[in-house]
Amino acid sequence: MKVYIPDALRSYTGDRRHVEGRGATLAALMLDLDRQFPGIRFRMIDEQDAIRRHMRVFVNGDEARRLDVALKDGDDVAIVQALSGG
Amino acid sequence: MPQSAARKPAAAGPVTLLVATRKGAFILKSDNARRAWKTTGPLFLGQIVHHMVLDPRDKRTLLAATSTGHLGPTVMRSTDRGRTWKEAAKPPAFPKAPEGEQGRSVNHTFWLTPGHASEPGVWFAGTAPQGLFRSADGGNSWAPFSSINDDPQYRKWMGSEKDGTPDGPKLHSIIVDPRDRNHMLFGMSGGGVHESFDGGRTWQVIIDGLEVVEGFGFDPKDPTFHDPHCLKICPGNPDRLYQQNHCGIYRRDGKGPWVRIGRSMPKTVGDIGFPLVVHPRDDNTAWVFPMDGTQVWPRVSPGGKPAAYVTRNGGRTWQRQDKGLPRAQGWFTVKRQAMCGDAREPVGLYFGTTGGEVWVSRNEGAQWACIVRHLPEIYALEVAAS
């Protein structure tokens, strides 16, 4: 599936805006992304498996707030950095 | 050990300053006289750099504790004195909590300390929320100190995220005794001062003599109510410690109690502040940079008249050092990690302000000069071993 990577994380993806990932759940997708781009997961997901405060993940346009959200081939996943103050 | 023992003055040569700011890091390098300075950077532009430290053992490895407003915290590493950087493979992180239990998550790594000279590659880190971590591979992977992080008593003393400084309670001032790698100390804001003689397997609370905020009925024997801002061990006499605390300036000799040595500061200035610097050879000499700790705690220079204060007699008396600093309307804030000294003769002193200025004294505080302006808010300043 196609995964949109925000500006703040493109240093991990070689400046690629879109990458391909695999996984039956958002948790599995995050592990796959970390396998491809070491370190990227911890910047988005904390050690208690919570999506960090200012990160948002959308699956086909709907916000996913937990990592156990199911995914299927063809889904579009967008990782977005929420706005935070200066 | 004699008072003016041990370390020889560093040979004359350039001084390198590592400047960690809220929006990136900078490196300042002087000429041999410490008069002309060149700024390079920014490194990690836009990232919050909480602390950047050079390993004094190999003089090549640099660690920088970074985070951003959005992303999780990490540690960046350079093994070529800052030319190239790589992210730590396993940054400091608390263990995943068992199902149904509330776990903790590192917000940022606040403090970095290189290990003992006999243990190359060992580093220690303090985090917010409060945790102590150790790396044995030059900062690439970090493991929690369960003797602190998981100990119910320590967790109680640390309190919750509401019990610390505005951007989170911090474990800081991790000290390894240069004579003995098993002798360690650290401070918790809040949570008191702690000492180990077995390399961190067990810890003792050392708060005897420290005062607590008056008027609330706080028990001075409870570490919960103690807020050490900055601890330093004297390189010239490691049996002597100095401390800038929320409730004054203190000194401790051997295993004795803390003695409040800030009582002799001018009453209009007080003895509240954040940073403290000790002389590299003379254990009777230390510097502080007082802050206004009245009413709502403005945390700026008292009266808008910034000054360092030096003691030359272990805290019996203090002298004001403000030559070259603004005479009025100078509302400096200098954070606990943002003042340091070099090992030269005379000692060079350096501080960075939340207004993005770096000030230098080449003569132990007798005269100050601003060498850099317009940087982002300065969080930490360290001299890199040359």
C-alpha cells in the first residue's frame, strides 16, 4: 500500500514523499516501515505503542488513533504532522 | 587531597563551545587568545537540541539529544567531531508496560554525561519524564537503569509530569567521580540528590541539610520536596560538591550534610538560580548566575541587572562580576546547562541566554564580552575538550 510521508520524516526515506509498505494492521505497517527506514517508527510511535501527540495517521481519509486498525492491500495511508506552536 | 590539586591547566589553544538551542545546534571556535570566535551551524536546524557533549576520552565522539515539536526524541551521534552524524539505533526509552498498566514515554533526553575514563564508550543520559539510562557503545543503544526507573520509591519521589519544571520533570547532573567509576551522583527536579558507590546498583538519598520551600508544611526529609537545579563535583577535590538548588546555594564535603553557602549573597539578589560552575583546580572557587526567584519566579536577572557571582573561599563570601554586562534592562535567563568553564589559566567562563546570546570572560569573570547574538533560545553550552 502507498504511504504518504510528511516533511519531518523524509530524512529517513531519502526525501521520498511516498513509499510502499506492507501489513495487515497499522502496527504491522509501522514495523515494516521501520525495517525499511530504521528509526522512523520511534519518531511517530512511543514506547507504549501510542501514536505521538502531534502525529496523525489517516487510512483512506479516516483518522486512525490506534495501531490495531486493520489494513488491506490498496489502502492509502497518510502520516501527517499536526501543527504545533512556534 | 589538597585544595588546588590534580589537574594542570589546559595548554593554550583554541576553545570550542557546543551550543544547544531550541532550534538547532551551533559550534563556536576561538583563536588561541579566546578573543575572536567563529560560528558554524546550524546543525539539526529546527530540532530542539537539549544537550550536546563531546566525549573527552576520544575527543571525537559527539552526542546530541534532540527532539522536535512533532516527532519523538532521539540521540544523534558523530564520531568525527561533528562532520557527519547518525541517529542512535536505540534511543533512551522506557520499557513497554504490561497490558493494563500505565507505562511511561520519554518526552526528551535532557542530560548527557560521558562515563569514566576507564570505560570508553560508556555514557549516561537523564530524561524527562525522569529516567536514568546507560549506553555501553558510544551512545548508539541505550538501556534503562531499573534501579531507578522501576523502583516504586523512586517513582514516588519523581512524582508525575505535574511535579516538575514547566516542560517536564528532569533527571539531570549525572556525575561520575573521576577517581572511582562506581561513585555516581544525580539530581532530580524534583526528587532530590542521589549517590551510588556501586556503579548504580544501589542508591542513597543525600538531602541532609537542604531546605525546602517554606510555608507548606513540606517535610525536608522527603526527597519529593527537594529540587536540585544543578550539581557539580570539584575536579580538584572530588570529595567536594556544590549545588544550586531551588532553595539556595549549597556545598557538601565528604559525607557531611549540605551547608547553605548562599546566605552570604546580597539580600537584594538572593541565592536562587540555575547554573553553577566550579573551578577546574581550586575547590574553593565557584560561580553562579542568580535569577529572580521571588513571587511568580520570573527566572530573570534580579532587577534586570545581570551578573555572575564568584566565591573564592568555598562560599563564605561572594563577589559580584558584572563588568561588560548590561547595567540595566538586561533580563537574562541562563538555564542550568547553559554556563560552563574551560580548563585554561586563567579560567574562561561562558554562558548562553534564552535570548540567544553567548557571553565570554577570559579572566574568571572579571570582564565579560558578548561574542554571538541572535541565536535561538539557548538550552545548553558545553566546552569541548581540545
